[in-house]
Amino acid sequence: MERLKKQMEFIVEVDKVKNVIRQTYLADGNRKENDAEHSWHLALMAVLLKEYSNEEVDLAKVVPMVLIHDLVEIDAGDTYAYDEAGAATKRERETKAADRIFGMLPQDQCSWFRELWEEFEAYETPEAKFAHVLDNCQPLLLNDASNGKSWAEHGVRKSQIYKRNENTSEGSVEIWEYMKELIDKHIRLGHVIDE
């Protein structure tokens, strides 16, 4: 029963991820999405878009990876993609959060989740590269659907988007090409600042 108790406590604790609000709006632009919605969307995208990965990937690894990758934000908060000051302390905040949150689980599951999270952060394996493609592509898709709402609000520049996505093509050349078309569209529309 002790194992089950720890798992149930973890499940209740990670419900808090539903309260972590991101800067990206839902497709209809009515409100900003939360981390749980974002992670669910990535899991579905992984299943649908697997064929575009540059390398063969194991969905049994990618899906849990994208489902847990932002659980650390329960403690660390969401660091907006283009927040340079927040990025400076992000790793330290998220590592401390990973220790606490994954540490709630039985040791074998704690190790598995922590290894998946570290693999995602390291951006070296085919699964991590593909997971990052999804993590970067999804906000772009929602910005496109919401008429560039978040980009316009934050005065996002093309160079910022390209800097954040400098390694995206390592996971999927085809998806990155599609994303570049969306960025160019929103430059023409005035939602992204060209420079």
C-alpha cells in the first residue's frame, strides 16, 4: 500500500500543473493555455506527427517525456520562451523542482521520470529532439490560429523565434520548414517584428 499511496499523492500533486498558465493563447484566442493542456497537445501531436521525425523514435518514450516535461513548472513556474532574465535561473529552479516532484514517487518511477526529464533537457537523443520539435511547434501553431495574439502582445521578433528554434530542424526538417512558413506569414501580417 505504501507504493500506491506515494503514486496517488503524486497524482494529486501534479494536478497543480493545470494552474500553470502559459503565454500562448488557445487556438480561439479566448484565453491562455495551461501546462496540462500543452502537454496533452504534445502527446497527441507525437502520435500524429511521428512520421516527420528525422530519425525513428519510440513513442513509448516520447509520449511520457512530453507529458512530464513541464511538471517541474509546478514549483519553478513557466519561463516564457523569450524571457532572457527568467532563462538565466531556469535550470536551477527546474532542477530543484524535479528533485521534489519526482522524489514523491516510488524510487523506480522517480528514476524513470527523472531520466526522461533529463533526456528531454539534454536534447541529444532522437526522442528528445522530436519532443523539442513538438514543444516548439505547438505554440507556433496556436499563435497562427489565434492571429499572432501572443506574439503581438509581447512584441516578438523574428530573431527571437529563430534563436529559440536553432536546433529544431535536428528533430524534423519538414516540421521546421512548415514553421518557417508560419513565421513568414506573421511577419507579413505585422504580428512578428522582422529585423
